[in-house]
Amino acid sequence: MTRIERISASGQSTYEIVLGRGLLDEVATSLGTAVKKVLLVYPEPLQNSADSLADSLSEKGLEVWQFPVADGEDAKTDRWLAVAWSSLGQAGFSRSDAVVSLGGGTTTDLAGFIASTWLRGIPVVHIPTTLLAMVDAAIGGKTGINTLEGKNLVGAFFDPKSVIADLDSLETLPKIELGSGFAEIIKCGFIADPEILNLIEEDLTEATDTKSERFAELVRRAIAVKVDVVGRDFKESNLREILNYGHTLGHSIELAEHFKIKHGHAVSIGMCFVAELARLTAKLSDEVADRHSELLSKIGLPTKYPKERWEALYKGMQIDKKSRGGILRFVVLEGLGRPTILEAQTEEILFQAFLEIAS
């Protein structure tokens, strides 16, 4: 991709997603001329990249306060939130100043929540550096932190000012992180855009090459799915739930693993689970159900989970945000691109589906 594509997204407000390569100069442009101070939130391993970005912004007259946080899910805690509030207060951040996130989904989640809570909301610009963040976490205005009881149970809906999705930042992405992001891309294929699945299956090598046009097209299509769904249902009152395909069991696996498993890996297992659940309830054909594990396995993603962990997983699913009146609700498919909601009245049917993916 040599061109820069500007995608309009909407939620509480309208903002721009800039997709392309070599987008460093877009950051200051997105912040605008009114911003004077920036809190740059990034995981410690990205110190060199953060230094380069801070220098670039400083050269444009911005006062940059660097705020390194823990890597991964360890950053999404109230501890880091409190430290950020203290830093913002000491630096005298006003409503005309901004937060910039540089990193993966945990960083965008934390930075977005920091911005949403300081002075009841200051601008935030996301610069996702992982595939998962680029196609999912940085888009849609969901922010949050984890608690001991579960993932993302504390948070807010808060749109970014813009999202700078620079494909060049993915060229050194570890294979495990690339696979984690592909789980969300494949999810978009199953729930809304089956052409995504075709593009991957037609040429797996090119599809997973971050420098290829096919890869750029997959990213663009996944972003388009999320933008469309969020634009029609920002606060997840109904339609937006489909973006949680595979996430009910996935989030429970993350909790059971103390957030040491990659999000996309957990969601991959979760998608295989709901495919089996839909097959058992006569909603989904064998062909589409089997396509889940076949495609996810080709990407190198896990599709099974230990049988003896069921009790912990079932307990974890009971705090899922989609539950209503104690009844677990799952996003399932009736066919490709045809998601619906299934209410699980008993544990028995869930356990039967789990046995199909149990190792």
C-alpha cells in the first residue's frame, strides 16, 4: 500500500482512521494546533519508538510527557490509572491537551480510559503497533481496565480524536502477535465479510506478509467491518454484540490463564466453541463449522482447550457483559455473515459443545 487511505468512523462523534505507511507526520496533524501538551502512553519495550515519536512531536512545538507502562494486560489495572491521573495533575493538563497511545490493544484501552476520565474527557490519538490493535482495539471507542474478577469490567465508551494505522509498524511484529491479530480479522470474515476468508485461503503466504497488498486489503476490510457495526450501534445495545463473536469463552480463558494467553489465541478457541454450539443447535452447517478450525489452524492459532478446565471457564462466562438475568448469551452463526444471539438455558448444551474442542 503506497497510498494513504482516510476512513471516516463514527460513534459519539466522527473521527478519522488514517491507514497507510510512513505516517509519523500524521500524528501532529491529527492532534491539531490547539493541543500544547501530550501524555504519551506506551509499553516499556517500545521505549526507542516512543523516544522517536516524542522527539518528532517536540520539534513541532508540543510539550511531551512520556508515560511508560507495563507490557501486555499488566498495564490495564487501577494502579496505572492512578499514576496517570497524578502525572496529568502535576503537569497541569487542561481540556485542550491530549493523550497519545503508542502500542497494542492493552495500551489503547488504558490510554483511552485515562483520556475519558481526566477532566471528564480530553482528546486521545491512538497509534496501534500490533495487528490486533489496528483492526480492533484502537477502533470503536471502547476503553477499560481489568479487575481480579474479569476483563474490561471497568471502562467507558470514548471516541478517539483519530487513529493512525501505520502498516510499517507491523513489519517487525512477532509471529505470535501477528496470529493474535488475525483471529480478529477472521472473526470479521465469519460475521460480516466472507471475502476476508477467501483472501486468506487463496494465498496464505501473501495474506500473512505484512508488506503485501493482500495483507493491506485484509486490514482495510476488517477495519471497515468494525467501523460499520460501531457506527450503527456505538454503545452495544444490540448489533455491536456481534463483534464479540468468540469472545465469551475467549475472555473466560484469559481470566483462567491470568491474562497470560494472547487475546487472539483465546478468541480463536472461543470461535471454535461457538461454531460447535451453533452446529449442535442446528443453526450452522458442518461446512461452515469445520471451516473455523481449519482456517484458524492454518494461521497457527489454537483451536482446543483442556477438558479439565471447564468448571473455571463456565464460572468465568457467567460474568460476561452479554448475560441477561443470569442467562448466558452467545453470538453464533446461522451461516456465513449471518450472526445471531443464542441464549443458553442450561450448562449441559454448553458442555457438549466444549467437549468438541476439548483436548
